[in-house]
Amino acid sequence: MSRLWGRITDALIGVNALAALVFLVGGVVWALTGSQALQMLGTPVALLAFALSNLVFLVSAISPRVPLRVTLPLFVWQWYLVLGAMPFGVLALVNHWHILWPVLGSFVVVAVTLALVRTLPRNGALSVQPAFWQERRAVAPLRAVAVLSATAVLMPLLVAAYSVGSAVWSIEYATGGYAGLTTEGFVIRGRSFERGGTHLRLQGMMHIGEEHAYDALYASFGAHPNTVVLTEGVGDETGALGDGIGYSQVASRLGVVQQHAIPEDGYTVRNADVDVSQFSDETLEMLRGTFGIWQADDPLTAWLTFSMEVSGQDQDALLRAVYEDLVVARNDEVLRHVAVAEPEFNHIFVPWGAAHLPGIEAQLLEDGWQPGAESELVLVRWTTVAGALR
């Protein structure tokens, strides 16, 4: 029986080491070639490592013969990987080489586990002395209750903290700080720029928010003379996206409204966006699916269905096509409108989706615009959302 406990520990370390190795090879191939084939082949090994780490942790919670200090590091690490290995999960979408950071972490955790095993009484390098297993109780009920109760309490708290932290970081990173989560709610930020006597403000936006927040923002545009507002809003002259386009359904569920049109109230309003006829078929299909989720009566089912539909596609190629159409092409269009408006107006406001603004800002700075003051507006308060979800 004593050999069984040793084999359990050996299997735990071995499978996690194998998963890290497969992850390493697959990550390097992905970074060099863009192919995720090896990563897909490594998925069963990764799932086995996750399952075994959880199973052996459960065994160690019940039986002192498998020390918790050996099983806990791999248990925690596998959950971290399964939950997305943030922030590296997002960074890897931008640069594939970032996938190697979780790989390095996996090898470090395996090495730590090996070092902890070496602290046990052993024969040779890894073989734990049978007496170690035999002198420890097979089952310790009170200890098991304490460990499992602590896990049941701490795990949801840790997962919640991880999720919130990941969301805060991801939004700040993806928008360059033009949007964020605070204790008060979802905020949007504006940044001012100056060049040759012309004032320009990039204003982060989101398509749903509280009506009074939109009204306050729009009112601020009219506080400056000779102003143009370059609005966002993809055209669809051919009806390529079909019906049901919008965010009204999800807005209603959250107790807010879909962003309404910016009125010409003491300033000029110009649409500075493109028409969907310029988009690739891949992007159009992605937009139809995304809006279908937003507007569905059952968003979870709609999301699962759409995810299955796109799972078989080349994800890198799909992301490149969508990024070129939805971000690059539209950023180029609004920058063209800025160049046209600059000689004509003293004040230019660009209220656009926050994810667009880091790229637009980078080009403005390269063109010689000088950064100035920043502003912040709470677009959606947590109290509003909480009231709607009751």
C-alpha cells in the first residue's frame, strides 16, 4: 500500500511536467508559425494535469499520507491556467511569445513541488521511504473537514478576486486607460491634445450607459465655440448585417440605455466611420454573431452556439481580419476626418469606442499633437446595475 502513495505523487509531478513540456513546444510553434495544431494536441494532456492535480489535492485533504505542501502548489497553478493565466492570456493575443510566461511558471511550480518532495524522508533522489507513508494515518476526518471547508470558502473568494482583477487590468490594457472599472462603476476617460492652436479631445465611449451620463457628456461639447464632433457609427447601406443590430436588449437588462445619437446643439456633427461594405466576409459573420448574442433572449445559449460555429476556423486569421476591419480601417478613417477638420475648426471632439483610442492617440502623437488634460466620467454605476438585476 505504501507504494501507492508514492506512485500518486510521482504521477502528479510527471503529468504536470509533461503538460509543461507539451505547452512549451506548442507555444514555440505557435509563436514561430502561427499554427495552434500542437497546442490543440496538447489539450488532453493539459486536461489530465488539471484533473489529476484536483484529484490528488482531494486525496491529500483526506489522507495525511499525501502531504498538502506537495499537492497545493500544483492545484492552485492548474486553476490559474484554466482560468486564463491572466494577464498573459490577453498578452499572448498581441504577441504569441507571451504564451511562454505561463510555460515558465509551470516549470517553476513543478520544480518547487520536486523540492518539497525532497524535504520528505527518502531513499535516493525521489523515492520516499515507505516508513513515511506507514507512520502517517490513512484518513484524518477532522483534518479532512477543516481542509475541505477552508477550500470551499477560499476558492470562490480567490476566483472572484482573480476575475475582478483580470477584468480591471484587461479593460485598462485594451483601452489604454480610456475606460476602466472603479469602485463607483464603469468609467470613460477623455484626453486633450493641442497642435497649432487647435484643441482635440479623444473621448472613450461605450455603446450602453446611463442616459444622464450621455447627456452630460454631449452638453460638454457645446461649451466650446467652432466645434466639430466626429462620431462613430458604421454604416450599412446594403443591409449586410440584417435586422436586430444594436445593444438595446442588454442595456435594458442592466438598467441603462443604448447610446443615443449626438444632437447638433451648438456644434457640428460629422460621422467619421466606414460602411460595412468594406468589411471582409469573416468580419461580417462575426458581427452578425456578436449582435445576435447581445440581442438574444438567452445570451448564454447564443454565445455557446456561436462559439461552436467559429471554433473550427483559423483563429489567428479570423482575429487578423476582424482587427483590420473593425480597428485599423476605422481608425484610419477617423484620422482622415481629423486632418480635414483641423483647418476648419478650433475644437475637435472624437467620442469613439475606447478600444480604438490607443491606436488613434499613438498616431496623433506621432503627427505632433501635444497631450494635455484628462477627464473622467462615470458612465454606469454599480448601484444602477444592482438595482436592475434584483
